Amino acid sequence: MFSPAILEKYPALSPAMRPKLFAMIGLCFVLMMVALDQTVVGTALPTIVAELHGYDLYAWVGTSYLLTSVITIPIFGRLGDEYGRKPFVLAAIVLFTLASMLCGLAQTMLQLVLARGLQGIGGGMLVGTAFACVPDMFPDAHQRLRWQVMFSSAFGIANAIGPSLGGFLTTWYGWRWVFYVNLPVGMMSLWFLTRHLPLIRHSDKPPAALDWPGALLIAIGLGGLQLFVEWLPTHHSVWTLSLIGTLSLAAIGLFVWQEKRAVSPLIPLSMLTSKSLRNLFVLSLVMGFCLFGIMYYAPLMFQGGFGLTPDQAGLLITPLVVSITIGSIVNGRIVIHLEHPKRMLYVGITLFAGAALCMTRMNVHMPHEVIMCIMAAAGLGLGLTLPNLTIFVQYNADKAQLGIATAMLQSLRMTGGMLGTALIGTWVNHQYAAGLSERLGKYADQPWSQGLYDPQSLIAGSQHQTVVSQLIMAGRNYLTYFEEARSSLVASVHTSQMMVAVMLVVAFVLVLLLPPIKITKDKKNAATMDEGI
């Protein structure tokens, strides 16, 4: 079918490699399905809330998904190590696809929140198992890293078209199609993986029983932490937050005690005593904090602080996402040839930190081309950093622990993202309110000025129009007051990005403490590519 010359140039076309190629295509569809879901839903959410009349559950559309996915990632990462990953990957695709259909059929916000929670279980199963399949199929590190371009391209395509696709489907076909779009992608991935994904176990021993007490404790610990960070910026009572935080910490402490005595621990503590793995796990937590600290609050500064439209703000953010993909592709080409691969982490973190510092100087008068270059530098830094965390973790982990090691890395990145979003959000809100009160002076406590204290009032919409009407009725020049509020918001976001830069200094120190890593061709449990952000 193929000439020897073609097979030599494109070894993936050889009969022995074709099943692996088709399996990788199926995994790329999985990645696109999860990435699309994360990007298209946000665009449609205001329309969904308006139709289902459930603003009080607005945040829970995202929270329910994160809550269940964070809990299930380590559990199914471990199950995949024990039983082989294929059955869990296939079950996760079916569950995720069916939950997407239920989201589209939801008639109330409560039904949507519950369906999103079910969808999060499928998403957590996929993150915990699907992408650990790659080191199973490609034992050689150099060969495996060459396949990174497929994952990076799939992730880049999904993130590039996601926001626009969400807006298009919502406008022309209705918001329900934002969820239905997962159905054909899920069926394609199921078709490829059912036929071509091999079932591989790395142990001849019978599968060990799951450590159910440990699974329950980590579910309580991570679930409580998720609720704590989600509710931290809100108006929940100190007693409620203290109770949830204490319960979460107690569950995590009991989990560590349980893992020490368990015959087959959910998370082997040997991974946490390994200096290489421990530093990489903490580094993933820090990078998640910094990633979400920029991705959530740069758009707020562009829209609320600079007064740009969502389309204009989206255009400024696009170089960030595109450059992550470019950085991942470049990284896969370079890192395998370096004598000291962790030097790529220095380059990536330095670029990201430089971009964060530049963001502290952004203002409404800065040319958009310059802002886009800064966003591109941040994305390139992330593309040179995040893939290598997975590469190095899977290189250092025992073969029988590849799944749980990958799951731990992703779970910690998501946890860092939750912490970054909540803590930076609390800081931004506090600094914004304090700065606005100082600018308003004696008018800070007037009833007509209270609407300005919500940063969302600075973004075009019904809330913005309400505040404008209140200012006009009070006989105030609303343009002047909005200008003061925008300046306060920009200043508060500036200080938050300084926090990100400081955290990246911590990340740099963690890399310095990381033992040397060499990626060799004969390492059996070698590294794999990252599955995306």
C-alpha cells in the first residue's frame, strides 16, 4: 500500500504503527471535546441564565463541574494503573457525552448544575486516565515526544475556535447546541479508541482493591477545598468558611494517615518523598495559581478597566492561547536534544514572569499590538513550561504509577488554579473597593454610588445600564465616575499581577532545587507530552 521510501519518511504509516496513530487520533478527539466544553460554555452562560431564570446558581454551572472532576481525577488515575486504562477511558467518554446531552436538555438551572456535575465526573475520569495512555503506547521518550504536535494542535484548534463557536451556536441555533456539539466529537473518539486503543497493564499481579477509605477522605478533602476557595470571595459567614476549611484540612490529614497504613494506597507516599516528584507537584500547583491568575483577570482588566468590548478583549487574549500551542510544539522539538532539559523551565518561567510584570504597566493608552505581544510572551512561556512538568513527572515515576502520577499533577494544577482564582479575586475586590472609596471621597457612602463597587458594573450589560441610570437620576456625570472606577480596577489588577510575578519567583526557586533530569532513549517509563492546559 505504501512504498518503502514513504514508510521510511513517515513511519506512522507503517502497518505496525497505524493502530497507534488511530488511537492517538481518538485521544486528540477526547482532548478537543474536553477543551471545547471549557471554552464554549462560558460564552453561552449569560444567555442560559436569562432563559432558565437562575442567576443564584450562575457560579455553580462551573463549580459543580470542577468539584466532581477534581475529586475523580486521582481515584481513576489509580484505577487505571491497576486495571488498565482502556475501559475507564471508554466509560468516561460515554458518561461525558451523555451528560452533555442532559445539559442540553435541562429545563431548569438546578437540572443544568446536576448535569454539569455528572459531566465533571466524566471529565475527571478522562484527565485521570486518557492521557496516561500515551506512555503505555510509546515506551521510548524521543519517539513519544515527536507525537506531541498532535496533542498541541488539537488543543490549539479547540481553544482557538471554542469562544467563537460558542457565540455562533448560541446566536443561530440556541445555547443547547453548545452542549450537543460534544456528541459527534464523543462518538468519533469512542469509535477510534474502541477499535485501536490497546489495553495495557504494567504488572503481572492481580489488580489490588481500591483504597476506598482513602478515596472517601481525598474526596472530602479536595471537595471541601474546592468549596472553600469558591466561597472565599463571596459573602458566606466566617463560621461557614472556617467549618469547611477545618473539615477539608482534617480529611487531608486523615488521608495521609490512611495512606501510611493502607496495603494498596490510593496515592503512594513514595511519590511524595521523591524530591524530583515532590518539587514537580508543588511546581504544578504554583503554575496553576499563576495561569488562572492571568487568564481570569486579564479579560476583566481589558473589559472593565479599559472599556473594551468582549470581541476586542477576546482578540487581545487570543495570542496567549495560540502561543501556548506554539510553545508546546517548539518545546517538543527542542527538549529531547538538550543535555539538561530542565533549562526549558527556566526559559518558560522567565518569559511568563516578564509578561506578568509587563501587565502591571498596562493602561488604556497602550497600543493593542504591544498588549498582544505581552500576551504572546506569556503563552510562549506557558508552552515551554507546562508540557515539561508532565514530561518530567512521567519520566521519574515508576511505570506502575504513571496514571496516578499524571493525575496528581493535573489535580494539583487545577487546585492551584482554584486557589489563584479565589485568592486573587478576593485581593482584587478588596483593592478595588478601597481605591474607589478613596477616589470617591465624601461620596463613597452615597446610595447612588454603591453600584460602582461591583466591577461587573463596568462591563456593558444590564447591570451597567442600571448603575448609569442611578447616577443620572442622582444628577451625577456618570462618565466621570465610571472613569474613576475603571482606574481603580486597573490599579487593583496591576497589584494582582505583581502577586503572580512573586509566585513565579517561587517557581524559579523550585526549578533550582529540582535534581538534574536527562531524557534518554532507553528509559522505559519515559516522559510523555502534556494533554493541554
